[in-house]
Amino acid sequence: MSFIPLQPDAPLGTPGLPHERSDAARNRERLLCAARELVDEFGAEALTMDALACKAKVGKGTVFRRFGSRAGLMMTLLSDAESEFQRGFMFGPPPLGPGASPADRLVAFGEGRIYFVLENGELLKAAGAATRNRFDVPATKLSHRHMEVLLREAGIADPWVMAMSLTYALDPERIVDDVRVRGISPRRLTDSWRELITRLLKAS
Amino acid sequence: MSFIPLQPDAPLGTPGLPHERSDAARNRERLLCAARELVDEFGAEALTMDALACKAKVGKGTVFRRFGSRAGLMMTLLSDAESEFQRGFMFGPPPLGPGASPADRLVAFGEGRIYFVLENGELLKAAGAATRNRFDVPATKLSHRHMEVLLREAGIADPWVMAMSLTYALDPERIVDDVRVRGISPRRLTDSWRELITRLLKAS
DNA sequence: ATACTAAACGGACTACGGTCCGGTTTCTAT
DNA sequence: ATAGAAACCGGACCGTAGTCCGTTTAGTAT
């Protein structure tokens, strides 16, 4: 349970941190490399921590020290793609980024999120599951805050709670299962999201 | 994996079924009884299948033959309360039951659901987790269908998908964590739900 | 009553996520 | 170069969900 991933991903000489030991760095590299291979070959669902430790020629304890949990590993594997998506809605061009109306930005956000989830679905599901509450995923918090700001700007009475409703409406499990299990086209999902946001934010 | 809970809960002489054996009936009774005691005393989260088997003086295999999985057991435990709630929105008085406008019925449905979840949260979370997709829970399917019908009546373009969005917005995990972990009052949840439905279904 | 069969039983077994801790390695100070 | 301490390592170990299969037992036909 209680576990703090010491230097989650400090890449280089971060200011005060006591310089990550070389064996630790080497093992982290080995682990990430092996994890990516395993995911590519068998999919994220099939990745077990034992197999990873074995493939990376590392003890199991090392895997958990590095990533804290299976969910933590998946989040690390996702972090690049996630950062890019975040840059998109925080600093990118409209309508996703700043410059458009809250409604347009929310529509674009949902569409972007849906396609992002469809590309990284397995990883996202694995990252969200087994976490006591999926909301603890940092990226989820950021998305929630983003929507909250836009909803407030659009005059929603309780933007925090409404953003939570929308967050769950975009739940990775929901999106992936809609498309892959229940046969809903991505297009229908984005269209419905647009309808939801449009009606929700239509000036009264 | 593959497992069909033979006669999920056939209470009496169901037509053609080859009459459940007496030892099976007796063990099911023992199991349900023990399960309820354990849940009352320690909470649903803390219930382990081993402990249940032990307490019911029954082999572990028997537990799984009866309920298929931990989620299945939780669903069985829930079924009474769930049936009552279902009767409420299908046959009860308006605004929850038939007779009110779709918007009013949806508002009432969400409010009822929120309070229902807050009362049976642990069981619901346990029933939904570990199922490959939570949508497979039969009660969830029925709720989804109910909302779909109301949304269609209210002129939503793709009621099936919209109902799915709303289903996830009312996710048990979300509701329970909002209230118990993030300190949101049930009142704020129901108010926000009302705002969501009202704006969504406002005549354009 | 007896014999037969299909269903039910039980508990040993597997797989997996996660924890623990004694031993080892790297870095730093001298 | 040496010593000491902090960080790190590995793999044995634990708890839990779920499976398997040889054995027992309830119903049925004679």
C-alpha cells in the first residue's frame, strides 16, 4: 500500500535530489524496455509483473520499487502520449486550445479524448483499474480541472461536480467497451458527445 | 472464466428444470446466510471467498459453483434491494414512475439512484469491479434501457449512446467516492444531476 | 431394497499483485 | 585506497480469486 515512487522519473541531474544510483537507472531502463516489448507483443492486459521482472532480469521487488504498482507502471508507459494530449488542450491551437468558446473547446476536448482512449485503451484501462479510485491518476485530475474551468466559464452552477460527471462519461473502460465490445462506432460517440455538450451549454 | 450459474436463483419449482438437489438448496441457504452476516459485521470489501466458504462450512468450489464469482455473489446479495428500486421506476408513482415528463422522470431516476448507491455502495462497487465490463450487470442493462427510452421520448438524437454516458455519470464508484472520499454532499450530486438533465432536455 | 447416474461436493492447486527483509552495491568522505 | 552509510537488489513469502478433478451423495428406475 503505502509507497512513494521515490524519484518517479527524474531524467537527469534534478536539483537537490541525491543523484540516482547508476544501477537503479540501468534497471529502470531495462524495465521500461522490457515492458514496452511485452505490451507490443502480447498487449497490456497480458502483462504480469512476474513476467516483466523475469524478462528484465531483475527481482520482483525492483519492479515494485520503481513503479509502485501495476497501475503505476502503466501510467509511466503512458506518460509520453498523455503529455502530448495535455499540451494540446492547454497550449495548442483552438478549438482544442485557448481561443475558442468553452462549448467548442469542450466538444474538441471530448473528441480528442475519445480518439486518444481508442489508441491507448488497454494501457488506460490497466492504469485505472486496481487503483483504489481512478480519479487519483494525475492526468485524470488535470482533465477534470480543465473541464471544470470551461464549465464555470459557461455558467454551470456546480462546475466541479459537473466536470466529474463528464469525466466518468469519458471513462476509458466505457469508451473502449462501447467500441470494441458493443460495436459502437467512434463517430457515434463523438457525435453524441457533441450533442451532450451543445445542449448542456446552450445559452438559456 | 467460462461459467454459467446453473439455476441462478430459481426459488421454487421452476417449470422444466430438473429440480435442484436438496443438498444444493441447503448449501445455498447456508452461503447466503453466512455472506449476509459477514457483510453486516465486516463490510462487503472485507468479504473473502475463503472466509465465506469456511463460515458456511462448505468447500470453496461450492461457493464458486453457486455464484460464479465474487461479483456474482454480490449481485445476488443485492438483488432484493435492486428489484425494489426497479419496481419504483417501472411501475411506481410519478415522477419516478410513468406519468411524468421524461425530464422529470430522469431527474427522479438519478436522485433515486444516487441515494440507492449511497445505501448499497460497497456491494455495488464489489459487484461491478472484477467483472470484465460493468455493463454486464443485468440491473445496469435495465437502467440503461430505461434511460434510453426516456431520452428518445425527449428527442435526443442517439439515445442509446447518451444513456450510456449518463449511466457512467452515475457509476457507483464515482458516487461513493465523491461522497465518502472527496467530501461532496449527496445534495450537491442530486442538484448537479438535475442541472444536467434539465439543460440537456430543455426544449430548444 | 439395490443399483445406477448425474449432479454436487470439497479442498488442493494455480496465478497474480503486492510486501518484506537480509545481503549487496554504489557513492562519499577522508 | 578505505571505510561507512544509504540506497538498492532479489526472491521468498503472503493473501486472494478462481480452477480442477477424484470422491460422495441425492434422486430414479427396477
